Amino acid sequence: MRKRLILLLLILFAWPVWSDELLTLTVKTSAPSNRKLEWRVRQPAKYTPDSRIMVLFGGRNWDGAKAVDAYGFSKLADRYGIFLISPSFKDDDYWEPGKWSGTAMLEALTLLRQRFGLKGDTKLFYYGYSAGGQCANLFYHWKPEIVEAWGAHACGVWFNPETVTAPCPALITCGENDEGRFLLSLKFVRDAREKGYPVLWRGYPGEHELNAGSLSLAELFFADIAAGSRTAVYVGDDQTMNYYPATSRNAADIEPEYRNNFFSLKLAECWKTGKQD
């Protein structure tokens, strides 16, 4: 009996928790370097048919498992019952969803929903870094009607904000010394805000690396939306890095091109300080 108990304990401690294991879904495509495209999936600890799906786009040619691990959204996913899914894209202009990768994503999502009994009309979250940030914004622009919110870090290619008709919440971050990407990102933010798209923006010290502060901000951004928050309770000013209650005179005086809307005090404070408590 004692030997059995010891063996059971060894198995329990050696075996990873289920929610941290990754399922692999495979989708066939016509793209030469992606004939059998693998999508890595993390199942949340608890889920319902209404559970959301968050598509994580990794850096250029990343394996999907690397993106799931690097972004560190497991706690977010377990708290709100979100499935994380990430493609192992490789070349073939995969950041252009209209060519082949968008269809591949839709097929992977169908497989995921069928496997876990998820509803097909629940909108998606997108998040990506570098080439993945390019995917996040271009995939959103490709089919905006299926996206609830998206975020991108260290991206240098953007859609034309003049073509957006129904904007959803968006978060854009970049390293301040990231060559031309910082200026391109900032230009997109300014242009989008000019067209009435209320983009949340934050620059961080550093270059092109994946930034811990940006990930903390992204986690809180998506958490607020997953919790049902849609109304700005605080507003921040890019120029001063201060924030104010949304109904205050100070908030009203912030020009649209420098305006950041926050759905919670935690999000506003993380934006201001660059870190999460």
C-alpha cells in the first residue's frame, strides 16, 4: 500500500497540470512551407460553450508553443476561461491573411470549437509581437467583425486606419529605440485617433525585444474586456503620462491625438508606471 502511495505521488508531481499542456491541431494548406500547419492550443482550467478564444501570433516563424509560453497569459486564460491558440507559421507571406493564412486560422478555430463544444459566434482576441503584431492588426483588418479586441507590440507594418468602419478596442506598444518601428507605430496611432479610433498607446525603454511591461499592460487590457468593461473610467495623456477620471475637466482637455482610454484604475496605473502590481 505504501509503495502504491509513493508511486502515485511521484506520478502526480512529475506530470504537468492539464491546463498547461498544449494540444496540437493540424490544418492542411496550399502554402509550400506550411503544408501541414500546426496550431498549439492551451485549454483553460474551466470553460463553457461561451468561452473566448485568444489567437497568439508569435515573432517571425515562431513555433506556436513558444508564443504561448513567452506571452505568459495562462493566469488570464484560467481566470476568464479563455482558450489560447497559436500557429507555427513559417514564411509564405503568412502575415497576409487574404492569401492563405486567414483561411487556415478559420479552419483551426472550427476544429477547436468542435473539439470543446464552443459556440461559433464568440468574438476573438488577437495579440502579437513583431511579425505577430503585423498579423494581429492585419488579421483584424481582414475580418473585423469576428474580433473583440487586439493588441500588437513592436510592429512595423499597419493597415490604413481610414478604412476602419467599426473599431474595436486596440492596444499598441513598442520599444522607444526600436529603429523605425516606433515611429511607424506612433504614426498609426496618431492617424487612427484622428479617424476616431480610440487606440491605447504606450512606448517602453528598449529596442525590439519582447517587453515585460508591455505584456503586463496587455494582460490587464484583455482582462478588463473579458470582464465586460467597455466604458472609460480614466483617461491618460501621452504628453504628460498622467491620467484623470474620465468625467474630470483635465480629461476633457486632453487632445484626441494624445488620448488613452482606460477601463479600470489598474490599467491606468500600469500604463503610467510601466509595470503591474
